[in-house]
Amino acid sequence: MSEKQENTILTENVQQLEATLRGLWDRTKQAAEMIQSLREQNRTLLNTVDELEAKVEMLQAKLNRRDDEVQLMQQQLHEIRSNGLGMLNQDEKAELRKQIVSLIDKINSHL
């Protein structure tokens, strides 16, 4: 093999190596850009998760307060019913209306 052929083969090999290295560099650069983009997305998602967790905690506390209020109201309703101060039947309502009307009439007659 002549020196010229060896130089040609060497030049071709160097050119192939350069092309391979350029390709590797381009892929490495793309990978680095993708990694950077994914890191930014990850930060954004972590912030969103933190915000959502804070909202869940706030809503859970609100729900707990409401549950406490409901429980208190149920206890009060039970006490009212056990004391006989619960709902009036139709006859009792009619009698109460009559008494109210009678009281209003008496007040109006004195005015």
C-alpha cells in the first residue's frame, strides 16, 4: 500500500471519527437540553404538589370543623327531642296558633 493510499485511509478514518464525535456531541447536547427541561418540569410539578397538599390540608381541617359542627348539632337535636321539645304535631300547632291569635287580639284590644 502506498503512502498516498495510507494517507487517504487515515483521512477517511479521521473524517469518520470526526463525524461520529459530532453525532455523539449533538446527541449529548440534546440529552442535556432534555434533562434541563425535565428538571424544570419536575420543579413545576413539585410546586404544584406542594400547593395541592396545602389545599388538601386546609380542606381537611375545614371538613373536620364541619364534622364537629354536625356532631354538636346532632347532640343538641337529641337533647331537644329527649326533653320533649321536638316537633309539634298538627293539633298542637293549631292550638298554639289559636293561643297566639288570642294574645294578639288581647293586646290589640288594650291598645
